[in-house]
Amino acid sequence: MERVTLRIPKQQIEEVERMVDTGEFPNRSEAIRSAVREMLNEQDAEARDENRPWAKV
């Protein structure tokens, strides 16, 4: 796994911490990995839809 350093606004990291504190994620890293996976899945779905214009609603 690669290490990435990033800057996140305080309010957003506080929300991530809240999700860790409530048990939604085991730690901040997993919460951020989950967000990246979701973003990539959305991008992939959009790319598939662009190849099938009849599928758009």
C-alpha cells in the first residue's frame, strides 16, 4: 500500500473522526479509502453510461 499525505479542512476531518468514534469505520485511513473507492466506482459507472446513451434516465 502507498502512503499519501493530504490536507483536509478541519470540519471534514472532524466528521471523519465522528464516523470512527461511532464505529462506522475502524480508523481514519479506512474511512478515506472507502470514500476514494466510492468516488472511483461512481466514475466507472459514469464512464459505462457514456458508452450506453440509451441507459440514461
